[in-house]
Amino acid sequence: MEQWRTFPGVARPTKITPRAQRQLIQEVTKDPTTTSKELQASLASVKKKNIIPTVKYGGGSVMLWGCFAASRPGRLAVMNGTMNSAVYQKILKENVRPSVCDLKLKQTWVLQQDNDPKHTSKSTSEWLKKIIMKTLEWPNQSPDLNPIEMLWNDLKKVGHARKPSNVAELQQFCKDEWAKIPPQRCNRLIASYGKRLIAVVAAKGGPTSY
């Protein structure tokens, strides 16, 4: 698992935890005809405390892009407007390589991103090849195992604790708290990643203690 020490993890914050996502995927895989009501019922085993609400204060919310390596967090960018492949490519162009330089990663670094359609679109795939940015292959039906999800959870908790009164304040709080993430936290997430993968395989894609 040494490769996980030399690439920034990338993802957008989600409304449910990775654990809940894995359970949903497992249920749909078992029976593709499962209805939304049945899926909601199947999540009863996942405790309510594991459901992450959308971050909202004063009638607004923020969407963020971030990355990190084993050493510490990389850049954090606030995304405004509609998100599409072109906007995503612009974010990568402005933030990935500068983060690689800031984090002093070796030339063997690899970018990990999830299977969001904007990340895997033909346009984005061709753009990544054109600029020679290597990405980690990710199975289509894989649980969301991006380690950055844990950092998003951390950020949401401290964001709620600081109680921003408007969107601008929320954005600034997110930037402040992102910069405060301890290097040890990043290192532990990468160091424990092998155990997380083993746990998911053992659970056949279902819920785990992580």
C-alpha cells in the first residue's frame, strides 16, 4: 500500500457516510428492482448518527474540492455555480499540481478520484490523458473508499461547532479548519487504508466498523 502515500485523494462531500453508501450498493446489487422505500428500510441497521446532513447555515451551503496526501492536507477550493466536467477540469488544473508541489510528492504520485460522472466523462478522461495526469483505476460498482471522506466528516463537525451565520463565514471557517488538520490525522488515514480494504472485502461490500 505504499502508493497510497504518494497521491492526493479527491472527492466532493456527500450527504451520507461511506458506510451507508456501501449498504445501499450491496442492496441494489442483490436486487436491481429494489425500490427507494425498500432501500430506506434497509438502512435501519445503519444508525441515524451516521447520516450526514447537508451543511447549511442562513439558507445557504457550500461545495468544496480538496485533496491530501499522507504528509498533510493539500489545497481546498470552493466551487461556485453549476458543477460539470469543464468546471471540474478547471479545478484540477488550478489545484492538483500546485498541491503536488506544496506536498513535495515524488514523480510516482497518482490521483485518486471517485466515479462521479463528471470525473469519468469522456471529456475529463481525454483531458487527463492530454496533460499526463495518472489516475487510480476504480471499479464501477465499488464502495466509496476514498479516505478523504473521513476528512470531510471532520470538517463538517467543526463547521457545525463554529456556527457560521452566513455562507461567506462558512467558507472561511472551512478554509481555516482545513488548514488545521493535523499531519498525523492524514498519515493515520493512509496507514490504516489496507485494513479498511480488507474489512470491506470480508463484509462483501457491506457495512464495516469503519
